[in-house]
Amino acid sequence: MACALLLPLAHAQPPQAQLPHTQNPPGLLPIEHWRQPNGAQVWLVRSPSLPMVDVQIDFDGGARRDPANQAGLAAATAAMLTKGVRAQAGQPALDEDGLGQAWADLGASFSASASEDRFTLHLRSLTDAALLPQAAALAARQIGHSAWPQAVWQRERQRWSASLREAQTRPATIAQQAFAHAVYGDHPYGYQTTEQTLARISVGDMQRFYAAHVQPCRAKVSIVGQIERERASQLVAQLLSGLPQEACGALPELPAVAPLTGPSEQRLPFAAQQAQVLIGQPGIRRSDPDFLPLLVANHILGGSGFGSRLMEQVREKRGLTYGVYSSFSPGNHEGAFSIHLQTRADQAQAAADLVHQVVAEFVAQGPTDKELQDAKANLIGGFALRLDSNAKLLGNVANIAWNNLPLDYLDTWTHNVQALTGQDIHRAVQRVLRPDALATVIVGGSAPANAR
């Protein structure tokens, strides 16, 4: 399901175009922002406390870009990027073992991954004058001169297929798959990677996918560490130097997630004492203007653990579960609003019915004054924990970069949360949540004859 965030699907500016260098006013997190000559955009936070640097490069090349019959293509492409590099500029080829040893010798790391929306590259290195250039050069080889070894892909595909078969023995997997289909239908957010879709993916498919999506003019680069702007600019240029430097065209538009037209319920039998219960519907895009009101709303409803309404009603008052949680997963498209709990199979229906009731009452009534004040205090009080490491700083900077948020987003976050009223929360949940159109999936026990 969706967990990454919004990037407008528009033509990138040509490599010659350059944004003026901008910087946050002094505040919580001073961010410098500029565009490289090759079109890559950079967000930099100087963090002098440790002699290291973290670089995250995001491209619009996540799983939502997979063809329907090749679900898993983005993830496979990311996995194969770390399996070897070709000989280049007098340097010998390296297989995956050689690469691993080279990174260990540098005390650095490089990884690639694909989420629903993003194709992400990550470099971590000490900023030592002798080590960082070597780490950057090795990462640039992986980014621009990957080997794409056919034999390794055959091995990895077999391992992945075996893992998928094993996952089908777990009720949580069955529940997640059924829920994704119920919420997303045929939208790319609902695609499922299977042995059959993996069998259709070739090394050539991965190379073409990579070439189409991983380009400097599409890059959003977030940097946190003990590094100055000039050196950061040089680092970005070096990392992306092996990729084609021409301007980007627009990527194909993808459809919005269709709203559900009514309620649905699936009861799937599974030989397990505990039933998995998932309830939800399409939620919001990350660009939704009600993102913050819905963040607070979810905290009240089911996102705050023992302080939430769902936990109070379903666990504490009825004893139907050890834990029940709700979440929004906003992305480039309408990520799911979901509620998850486990319970005894013989009381799963009662627990699901109670969750429906709690959601309907919350949408109808909104939060109480106490719930709102407690949620604000909890969220604002825990805000500093979002910034207490380089990794967390990087995640926040990447969030700002990917979603085109204001450079002072973190400086104003606590003020904006504090300013929210009960009316703001109530209006947002009434606009987005539809208690009359929730999808319910129950996996465990036997299916009743009247399951819808």
C-alpha cells in the first residue's frame, strides 16, 4: 500500500534552467535548496555534529509505475542495482561480493529500494577527505554502470518466488492482499507481485525501466551531514554523472484511486485461532490540504495506542483484542485509510461491527475537546523525537523535497497543529471518511454462508 508522497507529474525544466539558491530563515532546520545544471534538485541540511553525510536520491519510479503483468519490476530493478558493476575507465568489474567488500573497506554503504511511489538511492559515508571521494566514485559506478547479471537475477527470482509461496501460508498476507484489492481495485496501488509476474520480468525490462525513470532531471536529492553547499553540489554531480544528462519528458499520467461506491465484506476461511481483521477505504493524497487535520484525527481515532477511541472501545471496554490501530497512508495517489486488529476467530464479526460503529460515531460527532487537546499535546510533545538523528533528519528533508513542501515546513509544524480546532478535524473526517462505504476483510475461522 501507499506510503510515499506527492510529486507533480509535469515536464522537468531543461538542464540549462537553474533555480535561484534559496535558504530557510534561521530556525529549527535551516534548509538550502537549489537546482543543478543537469536538472536535479537538491535540499541540504548541514549537520556538523558527526563527520558523516547521508544522501537520499528519489525518482518517480516506484511500484505504481510497474506494468500490471510485471508487478515487482521496480523492486526487482532496485535489488539488481546492487549486484555488480561493469568494468569502466580502467577499473575492473565487481560482482556482488566484490562490491560488498569494497563498501566494507570504505566503512560506507549504498542501497537502492522501491516503494509505491519512489525509486530511492541512499549513500552513507564519512566525510573524511580520503574516504568520501572513493565512496562517491563507487556509488556513481553503481548508479551509472550497473552490471545487471543475468545469472544473479535467475537466482534472486527463485528466492523471491519461494518467499512469496511461503508468505501465502500466513493469514496476514492473505488479509493484506484481499484488502488491497478491495480498496484499490485495478489501480497500480493494488497490484500484487506473484510468481507469474516475476516470471515475465527480464534483465532487459529492468534496464529499460531504470533508463526511463532514473534520470538526473527527475532527481530529488536530500542531503544531511557535515558538508558545505559547494561540496554537496559536486557530490550530487558526481553521483549522477554516469546517467544520461538530457532533459526529461513527462511520465505517463496515472488514474486516481476510485472511491468505493458502497460497503463490502469478505470472510476468508483460514485454519488459525486468531482472525485478521482489516477495515478501510481510499484515503487522501499527501497533497491534500487536510493532511494535518486528518493526522490529528487519526491520532484520536486509532493512531495513539492506548489513548485512542478504538483501543478504549474495542479492547478496554469489550476485551475483543489486545490491540487495534488505524492509519492513513497518503501518497502520490489516495493511499488507504485502514484499521487493523487481531482477535479470536469466533468474535471477529463482533469486533468488526464495533469498529464500524466507532468510526461512524467519530465521523458524526467529531472529537471531544479533551481528545483534541490530548492529541495536540502528544503530537507536539513528541515532535523533537522526529529530528534526533541524522537518519530522521534525512527522512524529514526527503519528505519536504518529495512533496514540494515549504522550506519552513518543520519550523511551522507545531504552530499549525496547535492552531487546529475541533471544527477543522470534524470537517476533514466528514469530507474524507465514509462509514457507509468501508471495505472489511476477515481472515480466520470459517466463512459464514451470508458473507457479502
